[in-house]
Amino acid sequence: MKLVNHRGSAALLVNSGVVDIARASAGQFGPGIHDVLEDWPAFVAWASEPRPYDAVSALEGDALDAVVPNPSQILAVGLNYRLHALESGLPLPEVPLVFTKFPSSVAAPVGIVELPTDAVDWEVEVAVVIGVEARRVSKADAWSHVAGITAAQDYSARDVQLAGGAKPQFSLGKSFEGFTPLGPVLVTPDEYEDRDAIALSCSINGEVLQNSSTSDLVFDVATLVSYLSHIVTLRPGDVILTGTPSGVGLGFNPPRYLSDGDVVVTTVELAGELRQVARTPAEAFDAVALLA
């Protein structure tokens, strides 16, 4: 099953277009994605029943919003791909390295990403969306709490992220407005031949710089959901960014960052692609001036 946020309404993606869930269910589910996620087990049972849809609309790509527009929590995991840890010159973590991204950074699948500094990096991520509340769940039960998979970018202003020396500002450096596009499609785990080997990639101006699979994760999805649920309660609509593979700009020598006009295409298997054009704003972020 595949869902999209089409013109602000939750919709099923079918071969012939999109089906408005609220309309098709006579108001039982929806109208928004979060409304569907709040009643996820009942919705899955309803959607699993074969039925003809009498109101299929054309899919309008420019009408797609972030597939989860207002998550209450975005939990992200650093150094979670083996090759990314290697390019960073760091040992594999013994426990998940977790930081947060603020929900105000969420953006639509297609649009502009502003470059507040000259050190904005790209990081393709497979995002996990929670569908059933998870509190102290086991690894064996973790996937049953997942609604689906989608694509994400973890844009990062490295200079802001790494400010503070021994006390870096990960959450701030990764939470500028527009730094977390999500979508375009939320894919239920059963759609994948192997839900632990999901392909993901990122290209800049057509040059593929990241190309990997979640089979390279240090901590897989089940482990992350279980681990995090023992610390915080994961609620429907919460998002977990599972990490980025090797090929980020910080790993180049010298580092390579986004410039005005760069086109960033982020792809996650079955979930489709994100596309942002980088733009330099009229006024750059200047921490020194702001703190003067």
C-alpha cells in the first residue's frame, strides 16, 4: 500500500491515480495523513479489503506536500552506515547516536532549499514513520509499529552543526527551514521484497554521490525502533531518520558543499524521489552578527 499527501488530504496511490481516503471511506478515516495514522490498524484493515474506487483523481506532482507534514518528533541517527563511519574516520558506534530535528524543518518533496551558510551538505535518508504507539517494544515486535517507509533529506549546515567544538549543535545545524523534505510516498513495509535492504541514493546535478542500501546499517530499523521506544514513547506520525550512507560533502577532501543552482535529487526505493534546487538567500545566517 502506498499513501501520499495530495493537496493536504491523505490519499491512496493506485495505478490509475490517487483516491481521497476520507471520501472513499465516507469519512471513517482522514482527511489528513495524521488522522489516518492515528487510527492505523483499523485503516489497514479497511484498506486491505478489495473494493472498487469510484473516485480516482489524476496524480498532480506539484500538489504533493510532505507525506508527514507535522510530526511531533523527528529522531535521527548519526554514523549508522558502516561506510559512512569509515569516510568520517570514526569507529562504528556501540549504541545509536541520536539527535533531533525540529518539525519546523519539514518540507514538501519538491521545492527550493535555501542555503543559510556556504557549508550546507546533503544526506539521503530512509525515514521510518510510526503507525502504532511504541513503548518498550522488543526488536521482534518493532516492525509491527511501523506504518511505512519514505524518503528524507537531512540537509546540514556543517558550520552551524559543528560550532561549539566538543559540544556540537547537531539539532540546530540540521533544522533550518526546509532542511527535512519528506515523501513523496509512504510505502508500507509489506511492499518491499526485503525491508532490511532498501536502496537509497542522492545525486547533485545528475552526479550520483550516494548509492547504498539499508543492509549497510549498523543498527537496523527494528533495533532503532526498539531502542528508542525504551527511552521515549513513539507515537503515530513520529519519524525516525535512520542515517545516511557514504558520499556526503563533508567526506570530500576538501569538503564539498551545495552552491546556488545545484539540483539535489534524493531517491528511496518505492518511495520515489525528492527534488530541491539550492538557492542562496538574500541574507545569510551570521551567528557572530546575531550574537554581537
